[in-house]
Amino acid sequence: MKSTITKALVALALTAAFSSCKKNVGEPVAENPGNYVLAVTPVASTGVADYLLTAANLDQGTVSIVGNGVEQDGTYRYYVTLGNKFFSMLYGQGNPGAVTVYDIKSGKLNKLNDFTAATVQAFAPVNKDILMVRVPRAFAATGATLANWYIVNSETNAQTAEGTLDAVAPSGNGEIAHFSWIKQVGNKVYAPFFSITGRTFETDYPNQAGIAVYTYPSMQYEKTIKDTRTSFIGRYFTDGLEVVENGDVYAFSSSVAVKGGVLTSTKPSSITRIKSGTSEFDLSYLMDVEAASGNNVITNWLYVGQNKFVANMEPKATRGAYTAGKRLAIVDVVNKTVSPVSGFPEAANIASMTHTNYSPRDGKTGYIGVNLTDGTTWVYKVDASNNTATRGLKVEGGLITAIQRVN
């Protein structure tokens, strides 16, 4: 899934680049049937809907939205895959949005169902469901301040349950616990959060990390796992939590808490761990990302398996609450190493990168969508075994906003 907050700005920024591109992208490109699904936004100066394209592989070839793809209704979309289902959800700007469910038949998207669901800020597969949570950004005028949760079943392709959560209780400090994401860990739901005082996302507690733990499917609050060695986990609309093969859970912090428009976190960008079978941070483990990378912070990551991540990195001097790093590095959380990726475009040549990317989790391979300032758009293949990146699939007619695979 890509962050819907930035899509319109990215499209505006790249319109000139695409207009100056000499390549005639109006020439027809044959369909590319396959199990990979790419969300592509046409470049335009006004709000436009994504097109969903299929591809047989991500290593080579070309796909185009010109004469191809399945157009989505609505400007802002977010996506999640569970097994052989692909869910396209409309971000309704606070209003309910349409959800379309697809599978793949003979390499092409096949629509299974349409229904309406609430606009949410966090969502993830849990068992055979998609769990979605809508978190408030302001305190209720009267009564409890509540978050809303919804369950969509991947077998019935419809919403099957909903309820509310106390949005203040998990922080323990009187601020709203705004989930950065949610993740299934064992038979529980873990919800890392940043505590906020209101819509500006400011906090009086910049050096605290918290993960709210819930039962599933009842979504009963059990406890908060806390740590004061880092700032909050993840970022707005960004998954900062991952479960590796042995059941250990790793979490990253960008150290970008703010107050009064100023970054106030004094802890370094770091990675922490919760060991398998426990529900507390492992105080014997702390990876200082800034020290390991030469003064950079981590802003996003893609797990590729065997304790390795492809991470987006940003120099500490230019970090920000919504600044997405345009440099890549391989992070080994066991060996506590950060290795720059060669063969990837220079940051100055990148207009934007896809927020939601794909890995087969083979221990080395990740696929990252890159929209370049010269008006071209590519999928880059990253090899974590030798810290290199190579150009793969070319995308014509728009900007990649998500890369998924449907089985």
C-alpha cells in the first residue's frame, strides 16, 4: 500500500517530468498477464484514479496503462493482499469508501465483489481476515475517545464484524494512541502507536515507544509493551513492525516525534526486538541505526527474509515526520549491520518511491517501485545477498504506487 497522503503531491511534481519525456507513451503495449499486480496513477494535474496492471514477472519487460489495466473508482486507494485475494479500498477522506475484491484468472484481474467500508488508517491480514482500524485524531467532546475496528473476511469477501477501542488507554500518558500500523503476532494483534495531543500529531512524550496488544477476533485490550530507549515505532501509515522466521519481532523508530513544529526526539533512530514467546522488549538488544549507517535514519523497510530488510534511509540532518528516504540499504537485524545498496538511482534523480513493495521472502530479493525525475518509472530488483539493485520492469503512462503478488 502506498501512502495516500502524498499521492496527489507526487503526481503534481512529476507532471512536468513526464511532459518533457521524449518517449511516446501513447504507443500501445500488449497486456502482460500474470500474478503480479501494480497500482499505477496516471500523471495529471487534478485528482485521478489508479489503474491496476498485471505482470508476468518484475525482472524485465514493459507494462502500460495506455489501453490496459482496470481503472479504480475514486482518487485515493490503498491495497492489501491476502492469499489469492486482492483488496482495493477507497480512502474516503473521512467518509465511507468502496472496497473492490479481485482474484486472478488466467493472469488477469477478476472482480469478485464490491462493498462499502469505513475509511481507516491501519489495516493488515489477521488469520483469514483483513482487520482495519480507524483511529481518532482529536479527543471526543464528551465521553470516551474511541477508535473503530472492522473485520473483512477473505472467504466471504464482506465485512463480518465491527467494534470500538479506547483510543487513550494504551498510551498511559493521557494522549491518543494513534496506530502507525497493526500486525498479527501469534494469536494476538500488535498495534504500535505514536501518542498525540491532537490533529497536529504533536506529543509531550517524544522518547517513548508503545505497542498495544489485543486479543483476536474480540479485539479486547490486554496490555501495552513499552520502551523508553527509542521514540515511537513506525511512522504515519507506515508499518514499523515485522515478525521474522523464528518468531522474533523487530521494530524500527525513525525518531521523528514533534512538538511546536520541531523534532523533539532525543533518541537515535533504532531497531528494537521482542523475542519469540515473550511480550516485552528485549532489553539486551538495541540496534543504533544512526551509528551503524553513518548518521542516517530509517524511514521504511521491506522484509526479504532471513533477518534482512531493504530499508529506506535518509540523512539525519534532513529527516522529518513525513520525509521518505530515497536511499536504500540492506539491514541485517541479527548482525546489526547497514550496507548501502549500489546500482540504485541517486536520490537527486528520484521523484518518489513506492511505499508498498514486494518480496518473495527468499532471504535476498526485494522489488521497489521508483518514479524518476526524467519521467520514467521502473521496478528495481534488490539483491540483499550482494547489496545491489538492477532495473527490472518498466511502467509507462503513470507512477507506481503499489506492488503486490496474488497467488
